[in-house]
Amino acid sequence: MTRLRSIFLVVLYAFLLTLAIPLLLFCVIFGLRDPIIAYGKWAMRVTRVILRITLEVVGLDTLDPDEVYVFMPNHLSFMDGPLVATVIPRPVRIILKKAVFIVPVLGIAMRYVGFISVDRKGAQGGRKSIERAAALMRAKRYSFLVFPEGTRSRDGKLQAFRRGGFFLALESGAAIIPVTITGTYELMPRGQWYAKSGPIRVSFHDPILTTGYNVETMGALMDAVKESILRG
């Protein structure tokens, strides 16, 4: 039954991407972006219902609706990005690996709304992606979701952090919101193509200000974020 629900979701996503074409054209003509993000969030909520996933979210009261943030969750599953982006009560952009943007319609929509692709093969490509994201944060006041581990955990444990998201926080001056995700590894670990039903918890922690940190003291900032995620 679990596999059948996942197969049904694949068919549903293809249908929803087809429906997204006129919405995307409408938004491009009138210069709108938030409706596309809202459509994506709605699709993810439908996904949770179909997969029978129960979700508990705590800590949203720590967020200032007028502030720009860099959200940094741990990364356990393919489900994590859509899940966290859905529960954040504002449009949020994501920095994703370049391969995700080849999906028809979806890739165009993500680029249009301000999602950033990153090429992991070269440090220079990553640096350019961070610069583009920081410029959007300053000019458009976009918040970004970045996985500091860079890739999904193979064993459910927190991995070493990469520095890209921390460069983004320092360049933009935005506070970091550590986020702890639990449950997604058990439902859809790396290498598993289908998702099981079950509970997931997403915990948002107190903001960590980047004021006073720089490239030389970035290690201490990374440690503070890691400790906050682990405590959750």
C-alpha cells in the first residue's frame, strides 16, 4: 500500500506540473512570484495527506515576521526541503543542487521565483550561487533555506557542515534559524524511492545572530548552529 501511494503521487505530480503551466505564464506576465510558491506549498500539504504523515511543528513563535533569515535544518531525507519550506509561514527560497532544475516546468518555476542552483563540482560555482542569493536577500528581502550538511545523511546522524550557507548569512547579515527535523529518515532514508507513513517533528530554534562573526570566526558560528540542531 505504501508503494502504491508513492506511485499515485508520481502521477499526481505530473498532473500538477501540467496545471502549473498556465499559472506560471500568468505570473510571468504580471510579474507575480508568491502565487507559484503558494501552489507548491499546497501540493506538499496534499502529499502529506496522501502519505498519511502526521506533522508536529514547534518554535515558530521565535520568528519575527519582518526579519530576513537563513534557515538551516539537518538533512535526513528527500522529504526535508519541501517539508520545511511548507511549514515556514512565509515564502522562502531554497539553494538546491543544479540537477533538480532540469525537471520540466518545475525548474523554470523555481528559477523564476528566486531559487538558486549550485554546482557542487567547483568551489567557484558555489561562491557565485551564494553571491546571487545574498543579493536577493538584500534587494528583495528573501529568506533562504540552506542545508548546512550539503547532502542527505546516510545513517541518520548529523554530518560535517559545509561553509556555503554560513557565507550567505555573513554576507547578507541575516540571523540563522537552526531547525531540527526528526522522523523523515525513518520514513524515507537515502536510497529509498518511496515514503512510508508516520510522524515527523520540525523544531525551529532561537535565532543565532551573525553580528560579530566573520570568516575567521566562522567555525564558532558553525558550532553554535550544530549544537542548537543537536539539542533539538
